[in-house]
Amino acid sequence: VVGEFALLAAIRDRLDGDGPGLPLGVDDDAAVLDVPGRVVLAVDALVDDVHVDRSISSLADLGWKAIAVNVSDLAAVGALPLAALVTLLRPSWFDVDHARELYDGMREAAQRWDCRLVGGDTVSCPTLSVSIAVAGRLVDDAVVLRRDGARPGDLVAVVGDLGLAAAGLELHQGGHADLLSAHPELSAAHRRPVALVEAAEPLVASGVTACIDVSDGLGRDLGHVARASGVAVHLDAERLPIPPGVAAAAARLGRDPLELAVGGGDDYALAVTVPPDRLEDLAAALAAVGLSARVLGEVAPGTGVTVDGRDVATAGWEHH
Amino acid sequence: VVGEFALLAAIRDRLDGDGPGLPLGVDDDAAVLDVPGRVVLAVDALVDDVHVDRSISSLADLGWKAIAVNVSDLAAVGALPLAALVTLLRPSWFDVDHARELYDGMREAAQRWDCRLVGGDTVSCPTLSVSIAVAGRLVDDAVVLRRDGARPGDLVAVVGDLGLAAAGLELHQGGHADLLSAHPELSAAHRRPVALVEAAEPLVASGVTACIDVSDGLGRDLGHVARASGVAVHLDAERLPIPPGVAAAAARLGRDPLELAVGGGDDYALAVTVPPDRLEDLAAALAAVGLSARVLGEVAPGTGVTVDGRDVATAGWEHH
């Protein structure tokens, strides 16, 4: 019980306490938020040994990633983060030092994206897991980015890099330390993914018709958009960006770089569809926050997702 | 993968889809809520074999309880449920029939308390767990019930029964089927706890100074109130209600009935502090919704929680 008190105290030290717009949170049953408009909620969990291999990722990396994947879900619907509530599922070996490291990682990510880390719960569980609920606010209360708005004639574009995280994970698993040091962006993309929070406002402002964050892999995630919208998506292989690190990893691993970029997961890029006449606006709005969109293909009548005619809608990273 | 699609389809069938005030939820990355005022968030998780023994509770019971404990957290701060988002941590043995049963239980509880069951996530995990985030709205946007408002001179009262769930669990564990059939309320209290959602409005309207839901056991939970408020709580043993089933269980188990009522957990009663001059209002407001409060003792200067002078603040059910 002394251990439990110390652990809860370590967690409490790393949470944001009472403050404007957040009268409760740390030691009470619930958190109260003053949200100016509609509130957006998302939940996601990371499980030790399923989503994260602790011989590759530290507990701080796990904490960071748990926040990042949730904040990315908010960005995908056009929302900015306000607060995160954490449920820690904690095995008996998890002690106060583990708690400090895990919550330091969460705190670091939460601060990066202006998300308050508030109360939550810790429960005993044989498997370590971090389950997070995030609340956000819409950039524009009249605009929710959905998966079902893609229309034939729209262009398909992606904001952010593809394949880095999958390449990083596979290089770690294969013990290719030399390539990991030559391309530090690969390991970083796997361990500390960057949610594209800054993209939410430009995407909302420029009239994209559908949006999804790429977590299962570009092929599968565009498959969700195609299914929800009742359309087909056709991508051109030559337009798919292959970062140099992904090309190097693919060569070493004997893989097709496209497989990492289209079938790999955990990218947290944002894939969008946009009418051609809005593309210039989108590019300008993204450039204003230091981002860019790359056009990969187009939306057409039909079903499925293809790259140069080959189906990739089911080829994404199997979702755990 | 076919199994995964069938499982997700079974879950989707049991969720509330798009509707007024909830444009997203099931197949999108996030849910959007129109909340008239401030939004209240709570999270809690139930873990198989830690919180629930499936030789006692069905998966439907687990689902019900996961919703009940979260909705109870909302009631404790003076809020009513709006929507629940579920993260299912799912082992490989968990199949589509298990999903149907679990989500049927959640759906039943959610409907009982007017809570929409919206999207969420399923992730692979060796241990079965249901992690829930609930969003609610305050009964009165100007009133948040907290743990830190108890003042010397206030009375301590409880709404709801104490000890039933602990008695039910211990009778199940000891195999006392005869007593469980003679007192079906004991098993029901453990398997299908009833959150006192209807109490939120009366508690807010009648000026209670502090409130907590009794999950760890009355002693420990009033300990949280005493610590947060900087006061002592003194209870009288003779005023503690011992339901007949709890008395019968205690006799069979060779336990002090007070130990079950004060030290047992999982009651989801609401413990409150209230100025003496507001007690009549409180009783009337609760009576209007078919509930009542029983005065157990009073708040005094000092620290700790006692029953007839004996410390019980640390004697609650060890929180898992």
C-alpha cells in the first residue's frame, strides 16, 4: 500500500491540476471541461508487447506514443486537443520509477500539443497497457472532417511521411544498428511518432472532402475512406514519396519500398481527398504552418484502392 | 481477418450510430458531441480476473458493470451521462459470440442510463479488459460536486446500500448457493451494480458540500473526502444500515457485518456531506425520485474517518 501511494503521488506530480476550464481532474472522480462549442472525443490504447516492444521503445516512448496516436485521431476530424485522461493498466512489477518514466513521456507529448494531462485511473492488470481518452475542440464548429465525403474527381493527397515507422521497426527487429544510426528518423518515427496537429486548421479551412490518419497503413486506411464514401481510390506508384531512409531500409531488408510506404503502418500522416480547385488553397494553408501535401492519385467511381492498378485496400499492416 | 471483420460488425451493430448531437462515432476516428454547457469526462477500466471472476459474472455482467462504474463517477460530481466510448482489450480467444454478449451487457446498461454507446477501439491484448470513457453534462453548470467541500458541522449521509456487493462476492467465492438464492440482491449487487444516476439532480439542488461514489468501500472513500477537505469524519456504528442479506452473509461467513458495510467495496452508493439546515431539502428532493439518504455521522475538525472512534479510513477494500 505504501508502494501504491508513492506510485499515485508520482503520477499526480506529472498531471495538470485544477485550472481555468478544468475544475476537477486529478483527485476527483471526473474532469470538467469548458469547451467553447462542440466537444470531440477519441479513445485508443497501447498494449505492451503488442504495440510496443520494450527492447526497442522505452516506457517514456510508450507514454509519448499513447498521447500521439490519440491526438492524431483528433487532427483527422479537424479538432485540436484540450485534455487527455489516462487509464493505466498496471502489472505487479510496475513500480514508481516506471510510473515516473511513463508519465514523463506522456507529459512531454501532451505539452508539445497543448493537451492537458488530467486525472484518470490506475487498475491492476497482468498486462501493461495505457488506455487514453482525449477531448478536443473543433477548429470550426461547422466542419467535421469525415471518412465518407470523398467524391469522384477529387484528388488524393497525403500530409506527412510514409513508411518511416515500419522501416524503423523492421530495422530494429533485424538488428540493423548501422542503418538506424545513419537514418535516425526511422527509429524516431517508430518510437516517437509526430501527430500532425498543425494540419487540422489548414485542412478544415481549405475544404478537404475526407480525411483519415494513417495508422493501419496507407492502403488499408484509404480503404476505410473508399468504403465509407462509396468510391474507388487510384494511386500512382511514381507519385508515392519514398523517403531516402525507407529506400535504404527496403534495400537492406530485401523489401519493395512501396510495401513499406503503402502497407506499413504507424505513420500518423494524414490522407485527404480534395476537389482539384481547392488544391492551391490547401497547399498555401499548409505551407503557412510549414507543412505540405503531396498528390498521390484520384478518386473515381467504383470500389477499392489501387496502386498502378494493384489492390492495396487490404494490404495494410494488420491492425492489432 | 474474416473473424476480425465479423467481430467488428457485431460490435458496430450494438453501438449507437450517427444522430442529433453525435455526427461521428462508430466508423470514424472520433465522436463529436453537442454538449449544452460544460462537459464532464470520466474513465475507468475493468480487467478480467482482477475485477471480475467469470465463473461468477458473465461477459454481459462485465459489460454492464463497466458502464455502471463510469456512470457512477459522473453522478458523483453532479453530472448525467451523454455518451460512452469503449476500448476493448481483446485476447485471441475472444470471438464474435463473446463480443455480442459483452456489448449486449454494455448496451443494456447504457440504455438504462440514457447514455449513448458510441465508437471506440479494439486492440489485441493477452488480458481481456474493457476501458471506458464517459462524457456527461452537469445538472447545473454552476455546480460541480467535489471531494474537498466538507466542513466541520456538516452531516455525513449515504444514498444507496452498503455491503451487498461484498457479501455477494464472498458468498460466491465460498460456494454458499443457498444464501445467494435466499438473497438474490447480493449477487445482483456484485454482478450488476446500479449507478445512482437519479440522485445527481437532487444532490446538486440541495446543496451538499462534498460527494463521492463508494467504490473502494465507505471507510476508504470517506477517507478521500476527509483528506481532500482537511476534516475528520466520525460515523456511529448504530446508524450504519445493515441490509438483512448482509447480516445473513456476515453470520454465515463469520464476519462482522460492519466490516462488509464499511470495508467492503463496489457499492456505488453515494456518500455526501451536507449542512444540517439542508438535510430536509435533501430528503425531499431524493424522495421525489424514489431515493433516500441516511445520516451516518458528522464532519469535525481533525483528520481521518472513524466508526465509534475506530479508524476506518484505510480499512476499505484494497483498490485494484
